[in-house]
Amino acid sequence: MNDWAGEHVLVTGGASFIGSHLVEDLVAADANVRVADDLSSGEPKNLEAVTDDIELVEGNLKHWEFANEATTGIDTVFHLAADHGGRGYISNYPANCATNLALDNIVYETAAENDVDRICFASSACTYPTDIQQERQRLREDMVSFDERGGAYADEMYGWAKLMGERALQAYQEQYDIDTSAVRIFTAYGPRENETHAIVAFMAKAYAGQDPFEIWGDGEQTRNFTYVKDITRALRLAAENITDGTAVNAGISRYVTMNEAVEYIFDYLGWEPDGIAYMTDKPEGVRHRAADTTRAEELLGWEPEYTVEDGIKNTLDWYVDDRDEEYVRENLETLLHER
């Protein structure tokens, strides 16, 4: 179904960075949108452009009663709610990330009991084995397997929880005949993202004039920075086209080093530090990460529309407009480490 007009849609975590962009897209497509969020990382401000067009319910989806209320009368669930953060967060708070196991299953259970037609799950590139990301090889969905012994080796507790979220979703599809899909999101960035993630962290440091400028690791580790509107389009297309829980990648195939990303930001700001301090004692995650998008192209007709350069410029325009320079400077360390 490609027509969202009149569809009753729940977006869990819809006040968050990615969720709020998805909500805007769905409102523009004339869907009836409910957002369920505990506002632990999301905020109502993210939804101010569509406040009058949506229903926002605040509560903890790990509580069955609230999840049941949120999924009542819903046709499609986009499940984005999760306890998560940047690399530092998922390294330092594994137990917090483990609570996603309970969260996912309660959302699925209540959705099934309320006869939801379809669920699209926001999964993650952290589902992929870490040992195959030390060299440059683009990650394909079949590099994770639920059918082969030794077919899974996820990235920290957060990755294991996302992987089990995918597997549990397939179980609900098998037992309840709900249409399901999963989108493995790669290194999303864009307006409204917080400073615990790399691109916006770099923007905050540059905006605050940090000198020497700090980069975790040696700066040559790569990520396939993918603009948020490409991510939300993949989520909608997955819900429209996939029914059997198949996972698809949403990420660019280009390897971008941290050093390259920082140079784009310096150029756009017209500022450069006197020196760069490489923080080799900090968590940097896998060495290289980029997506093979063949499956998304074949099943969804999806490929990224935004270049890294354009996406960073869009994000930096938002950041400078949204953030007070003095506030960022005075609160930089807090901003970089809080969820």
C-alpha cells in the first residue's frame, strides 16, 4: 500500500531525531499519526511543525498498559523507540541498552493483540559482526544469519538487542500473520540530532571553537554518514513493500573518514583550529562501516538522494540557527556525553 492518506499510524520514539522527521513525512502524506514517547531523549520541540496535526502520548513503552493504549486503533506501527546513544553511550551503558529487549517485545505483543496490520522496526548497522568491519567491505544483509550456527556476532549489547528485535519481529509475523519489515539504519545524521553522535559532536566542537580540536581515534576510521531524510524514506518504503520481516540496509555505500567529515565542517564554518588532538584512548567502534544497498534497491527501489556534503551543510545550517554559541561553549562536555 503506497497511499498513507487516512492510515492510522503509531510512531514509537516519534519525538526523537529520526522519529520526528518520519512523523513529518507521514503527516505530509495525510496519515493520522500518533506519537508515543517517554521524552527521555526526544522532545516536543522536535514536533513543533506538526503539533496540531498529531496525537502525542507520553509514557514508558516498557509498561504493558501504556503500550496497549498506544497501539489501540492503529493500522501501522513504526517502532523507533529505544534506549540508545552514540558510541560512548552504548559502550558505557550496556544494561540500559539491554532494556530494549523488553521494550521491543511489549510493543510487538500489544500490537498483535490490538490487530495492527503491519510493523516496521528501526534496526541498526550494529547488528553486523564486528570482526568483518576491520577492513573495507560493504555490509550485506546476509552477513547476519539466524539459520546458521555462528551466524551472528553483533556490536555490543545495543547491537545484540537490535538483532533480537529483528528475530522477535519475525516470530510475531510467523505466529500472528502481521506484515513486518526491518530497516538497518547506518550512521544517521541531520537536523535535531544531539551532540552524542559524531557529525553533530564535530559541529558542536567547531562551533565552540575547541582548540586543539578533539577527534576520537586516529580520525581514519570510516562511517557511511546517511542523511535522515534518506533514512525515513527507507522506513516508509519498507513498510509499503516488505511483509515477511526481511531486513534491508539504509545507508550510503561511501566510506567517509572522520577527518574528511571534520574538514567539511571547518570549510562550511570558515574556521579551522590550530591543532587536532587524536584521542586514541576513546571508544571508536568498528574500523570501517559502509552499506551494500543492493537489496534495498531491488525490494524498495531505494537509494540515497543526499550527498554527504549536502547533508552536512543542511545539518550545520540547522545547528548554527538552533544553538547559541556561548551556550554550546559553556556546556560542551555535558552536551557531548549526555544522551
